[in-house]
Amino acid sequence: MGLAFASERTPGIWLWHVQVHIPGPPFGSATTLDNDTQQFKASWLVFKEKHGPEKLAEAYREMNLRRPGG
């Protein structure tokens, strides 16, 4: 989780985020966009299988409930 004060805004506001880690390397690189897309998709599918669609849907619902207007 990250927290930062955005003083460049008027008035200043606090910003926060939650970062979810995908199993395996947290980053990747490839020589072409197609290869990069394939590698990302493979990592994303491993993540989805590990956590399941129900857990991901619940996390998304929770995230939206905490947003103003969500």
C-alpha cells in the first residue's frame, strides 16, 4: 500500500493505492509488443487461477464500495 500527500493540488489531498503482486517476476520485458502481451497474459492467468474469479470479483466490489460514489 502506498500513501502520499499531493501538495501540488489546491487544496492538497492525500492519495493512497493498493498494489497486488502477480506470482512470479513482478515485471517483464520483450522485444515485441506481441511477446510482451503474451508474457503478461501468462502471468495474469496464473494470478487468476491462484485467486479464483470469486475472490477477484469480491476485491473489485470492495474497492468500489470504498470509493466516493462507489
